[in-house]
Amino acid sequence: MNEAWDYIKRNNIAFFVCLFIVAFAIDMFAGISVLRYLVIALYAFGYYLDSQHGRTNIAERKQLSQQGLSREELQDARFIEKWRETREAGRTKYVFIYGGMYLGFGLCFLFSIAAMAYIGNTVRFLQESPGNMFSLIGYGYAAGFITASALYRILWSSNEKKFGRLTDAGH
């Protein structure tokens, strides 16, 4: 159980996106209104994380004063540790899974809304054929996947440079 909880802590966004998709599917196909309870639960979980973050900040200030580190140095140390784990997973997973799938799913909504604004009479367009709705969602997800993958590819390079600068022995 502790391993699962640690995984959720490390990958909050991925966990909540999957949870939202499952709740949405249950709501749509089974007719059980899980989505509103999910929103309430997420609000409570956010409140819990915020309170934990407040406690962490107090502990962090104590740790800083004991070690004589600045806030930036501690953030850099955390970045190095987190990026080292991400590097071990690999660039492909980072770009396509975290970028393309997770952020791409979120961008799908933005691209779909933009497409609906461009189309104009969206309701009529969607009612003309079921294929129009699937096309709208499919093209939106494809555009989101491509955009997010490209963005995460750039972020990978940027984070690699930062990692190299922070771990450089001469620094």
C-alpha cells in the first residue's frame, strides 16, 4: 500500500487524469453520477496536499537553517534528484507518455473548443453524422498529442542542460 501511495504522490497529474477518465466513462456508460463526487474528492485531496505543503515548508525552513543552504540550492538539489529518476525512465517515455498522452489529452479539449468556435454552428455539424464528432475528438487529440510531444521534447533538452549545469564538477 505504501508503494502505491508513493507512486500517486510522485505522479499526481497522471493519476488524476486516469481517475477522471474512469469517472467520466462510468458516468457516461453506466449512468452512475461519479463525476460530481470525484470533483468533491479532488477538492478535499487538494486541501490535504496544501496542508502537507505548509508543513513541508516549515520543515524545509528548519532544514535550510540547519544546513546553511539557500532556497535555490535546495530546489536545485530536488530538481537533480527528480530529473535523475526521469532520465532513468528515458526520453521516449517522458516525451510520449507524459507529454503526448497526458498533456495531449488536456490539449485535446482546447483544440476541440477552438475547432468548434471555428466551425460555427457546432450542434448542427455534430448532428449531421456521428463521424463528425469522432473526427473532431480524434483530430483534437492528434493535434494535442503532437503539440505536447514537441513541447516535452524541447523541455527534455532544456532540463538536460540544466541538469548538466547543476551537476558539472567545475560548477
